[in-house]
Amino acid sequence: MKIKLTKQEIRWIVYDIGNSAFILMVSTILPIYFNSLSSAQGVPESSYLSYWSYATSISTLVVACLGPVLGTLADYQDRKKKIFLLSALCGALALACFWIPSTWFSFLVLFIVARICYSLSLIFYDSMLVDITTDERMDNVSSKGYAWGYIGSCLPFLISLVLVLLYEQIGISMGQAMMFAFILNAVWWIAFTMPLALHYKQKHYIEPKSHPVRDTFSRLWYTLKDAKQQKKVFLFLLAFFFFIDGVYTIIDMATAYGTSLGLDQTGLLLALLVTQIVAFPASLFFAVISKTQDTGKLIKICILAYFAIAVFAIQLDKQWEFWLLAVAVGCFQGGIQALSRSYFAKIIPNNTSGEYFGLFDICGKGASFLGTFLIGFITQLTGRQNLGVAAISIMFLIGYYIFHQVTKIND
């Protein structure tokens, strides 16, 4: 039976189309732009991947610290929409200014700011899921959010790609091409933020017992203790920390990894466009089968698939292998992200979704601090990128084992 989306569900899904343009640019064009910027200023090729990894790690570490506090604050009545909108607008503004820095270091600083704002906006966005739909529809709505995010982000990416690759034929400089690309993606992000920001209604919230800020920290402390007592929630977060670490690290580092191996940059960008295109029907497929199949079982399948992908990436050194990897990632990327989000939303209290999704973000995007740091550190230490990727594959095995324990626990 076909499920018709409500207006509120559609507005929620639309934001994924907007913010996905930013993360697609971050995982494709941006590492190549940073490589050209740093190379022109004498940064060794061996250090380029490490610096990019460290910048990503710093941003996720900051979000891991701020996320739970702001997520808890957002659970008060009418706070979530305001903090969400502020995060999204600041992130888009920083993106629009990416063309301004003239040194590689100042560019990385601005990149860190934009990525922090982007990640914070997703905490509030994810926690809105309990307000815009029901438990029975969560898997379907969450999967469609990722699906439309993947395919919707392709349009600004393709325009940006044309600007970057054909700037001479168009009659502009490379600097102007990047400026137009950054501003285009920023405007796209803002445009698809507004429907949700204007019409979202926070159904589940709590009333502060004292001063909201002071009460936020006491509630956060209680939630941390409560999560440890709720075995299923605690173990899920622990499992999620490990298996999603590999997922986000692969997303963040794919182009940077391929570039450091000396693969053709145009081929890398087109391969990752294929990932987005494949991820669209794949995510919709998971939305359909989640109606009849156990969500826990589907997540396990995705984790094992990603383990195989990480193992394959260890020996990657040819362009066609990167293309095969891109297709494989597209098949499971949306599924593991969407189903993990909806699975977690079902096992937490609705009225404190913000603070719980703050913890979720620590174990999610905050977890990729470890993966990106490992790749950067091991690459710099040994000079071999594939050894860093090998460490990521172990994360999937640990995550699978812990999640298997989670599925044994009855609600």
C-alpha cells in the first residue's frame, strides 16, 4: 500500500535536499579546491590529506561538545525551530564566503565553522522527526529524506561541476567559477530550509523548572545517566558510534583519498555523482522493504556491506575500482543512515528528542572524528593511505557485534 506524505513530512524531507548540496560539495569539489590552494602555497602532497582530515576532525569534535547542550536547550517550547534556522543560515553564509580566504589555513578555519553549523542543524532536523510523523511511518519518511537529498543535491553539483571544469570555455577565471559555485550552493541550502523553518510546529516539548540555560545542564546530566540505565539506548549509541564512524569517514574522505592516490580528479567527481544517483533508488528501496522487514535486520545487512566496501578500499589503486566503490556505497549509504535515525527515534522519549539526538550526533558525526583522525595520523606516520582505511574496516566489525546485542533486547 502506497503511503501518501503529509505536507509537514514533505517540508521536512525538502531540507535534506538543501543541506545535501553542502555535504556533496564538501566530499567532492572542496578537497580538490583545498589541494590546489595548499599546493600553490607549498604544502607537501603528503600533508594535504592529513590537514584536511584534521580540519574535519576538529569540526566534529566541536559538534560533539556543543550538540548535546544545544539539543537539550531545543527541547523547550518554540526553541527548536529558532536554533535550527540560526544554524542553517550561519552554515550557508559561511559556505557563500568560501571563495574569500587567500591562504589554505584561513580557508580551513572557515570550512570548520561551516561544517559545525551544518552538523548542528542536523541535530535539530533529526529530532523534528518525532513531531512531523508517527512511529509507523518513521522508517519510510526517514529513508525518503535521504533519497530525495541524494538526487536533489545533484542539480547544484552538476552546475558547479560545469563551472569548475569548463570555466575557460565559459570565459571566467577559476576563482570566479569557485565563487559562483559556493554562492549557488549556499542559496540552494537556504531556499530549501525555509519551508520547514516557516511551518514546523514543535508538538513534543518540556517546560523548564527554573532558568532554561541552568535547567538545560541539569537535564543533560540526568539524560546521560538515564541513557546508561536504558540498556537498549546505551548499547545502540555505542554500536552506532562504531559503525557510522566508517560510513561518515568514507563520505568525508572519498575524494581526498582518491586524490592522494593520484587518481584522475574529474573521474573522481563523476564517480561520486554516480553515488548520489544510485543512492536515490536504493534509499527508496529501503523505504519500501522497511514496511515488511525488521529494521534491525536491515541495519545489520548494511553494516556488513560497508565492511566489505572498506576491505575492498584497502587495495584500491585504479580508477575503475573507485567507480565500483562509488556504486557500492550508493547502494547502502542512504539505508544505513535513514534506518539508524528512525530506529533511534523509536526507542527514545518523544518530548526529549532534542537532547537524545544531541547524544546521537556525538556518536554519529562526532564519531567520525576518530575515523578521519586515524586516516590522517596513520597516513602521516607511515606514508600509506590504505593502512588508515584498514582501521576503518575494524570499526564496522565492532559496531556489528554490539548492534547484534541491541537487537536481542526486548522493548
